[in-house]
Amino acid sequence: GGLGAMDLTKFFDDSEKKWKYWAKPPQTSSESKSIKDGTIKEFAGHRDRVRSVGWNCHGDKMATGSSDKMVKLWKVTSTQAVSELKGHTDAVWKLAWNPTHPEQLASAAKDSTVRIWDTRLRKCAHKIDVGGSNINCSWSSQGNYVAVANMKDVVSVIDIRNSTKIMKNMKFKFMVHSMSWDKSEKYFLITTGNGTVDILSFPSMTPVHILEAHTGHCHCHDMDRGGKLLVTGGGDALVQLWDTSEMACLRSFERLESAVRSVSISHDSKYVASACFNDVPTASFDDGFQGNPESRIDISETKTGHSVRTEILNVDIVDVEWSPVKNLLLVGGLSLSSSSRNNGVVSLIGSSK
């Protein structure tokens, strides 16, 4: 026992024969510096909570869905919406762009419908009644299918190629949070109230693998473009980075203080963005309980785990997503400031040169 049994090698840096605590801090790359120093741009327009944000595959158009029943389209260059997509009769909970087509967008709303929009014509091309209050949707990686989940944990899969027919309805016995396909469309992933990522064979939907990811709910996930990295966020306030070839955890990020609401991997797989909302006052040694509700966004490097930027915002954040072409992070939520209370917030973090 005692100090004699301790392995001190992990504290010792062999290359320079120095204690690691004295080692030079890691060099910040120019990309990390531009993310750290990048401005925050605000977009105005939604009259209620923004529930979903997303980029089209070219990265030149952004979409937001809100509890004000509206879907709005934006350009990076303007702070006003370039168009509105009207038709939903209840809150829009989730959007999904077609990964293979820059003008096709799906929206899922609590009015029991999914709408497929042609954003160029600003028209609803298809309206599919899937029943139930829809809270999630995902467009498959090769553009063939859209999956929709409702509040009763029924997942419906729509075949976009075949007159938007519902090809499958599946009722799950647990809460379904987020969904996606792998690159090949052979596997379908769901994050669950059991804290797992369930990997199902598609289209049979038979379970292939269950990844024990979090204690408590696994709220959200994202995969990088190459399908090699998976990031998950949980009710345990952890963000976990996984190697998909071995389903092994590469790294845990512990910088958030409450349930992780949204995660996103950057286009170059170098950064993970994650967001949480703290609605409980935090204890402090000086003042006892303090603080207003606030959200925290963390941007960290996947390779080193170093935090590049932390943003604390007076916003109830719901969703974050990286641009598919550059290091710009789109953020959606609800303003908590007294001047613009109850207004939807859309922000862009990063250098938008």
C-alpha cells in the first residue's frame, strides 16, 4: 500500500523527462483558433421556441423549425429569413434535409403529418399523415427513406422513391430519442430511454447490436461523414465518442453540467459540439445558490479532447448542428432574456468569412 504501490509512470513524460504537469500546453491549430475567436451571429424571426436546425448538403442554406408552426429558410449572408414554409397546424419538432439533394427538406410536426418540401419552389411536395404527435425525423444517407418517431415511440419509415408510402411502422417498448441510418442504409440506429444506442438491421429492423452508452437516457447522437465516429449525449451529462468499427469508447467529455440535449460532429471529423440547458440554480461557495437558467455549448477536439470553446448563453438551447462544408455551428432554442423572452433564437457560432 501507500505511495510505494502507486504507478507514477503515467505522470511522467519520457520524451522530455519532465512531469506532465510542467509540459508545454498543446499548440492550438489555426482552425481551433478561428472557432475560438469566431463571432456569434444572431438571426431574428421565430415567435416561439426553435426546436430544430439543419443545413442542406451544400452548406449554403439553413432551415429552422419552431413551435410557432413555421419552417424558415436562411442564408449565412443575411440575418433575415429568405423564405417561410407554411402549412403545419401545430409545433414543428424536427427537420431533416435530404443528404443527397440540396432543395429537399422533411419536417415532422405535432399535427401528425410529415411534409416533404421543395425549398426552391417553397412548396409542400408531399404531405404524409403518419398519425400521432411527431417529435423526430431523419432522412437516410442515400436519400431513399425518411423515418419519423412520435410521442408514443412508434417509428414510421417512409419510402421516398415509392410515392412516399409508409413501408413500416414499429412500436418500441421504450423511449426513442434520436434516429439515423449508417452510410450504407443497411443499419438503422436509435438512441433510447435505456441509455443505449440500438443498432438494427434495415429494412427488417431486427436488433444487431446494443451499445450501452449512458446511465439514464441517451438523448442524441451524430455520426461523422465517413461513418467511423459516433458521438452520443446522455442524461448523465456525458458526451461519449465511439469508434464504430469496434464499438469502443474513444473518449468521454465531461464539460456539461446537465442532460446533453444535442451533439454534432464537424464536417472534417475534428470537432464535437454539445449543448445542455441548466434550469437549476448552481451552488457556489461564495453566494450559496446562484444563477439564472442558462445553456452551455462546448466545442472540443475529437483527437485530443481539448476544449476549444465554451459558450454560456441566456438561451434555452434545443439543437446544434455543424455546417457540412466549414466550421460554422448553427444553434436553435428559446430566448431567456427579458427583452426578447419567448422568442425563438437562431445563432451561428464561428468565423463566417
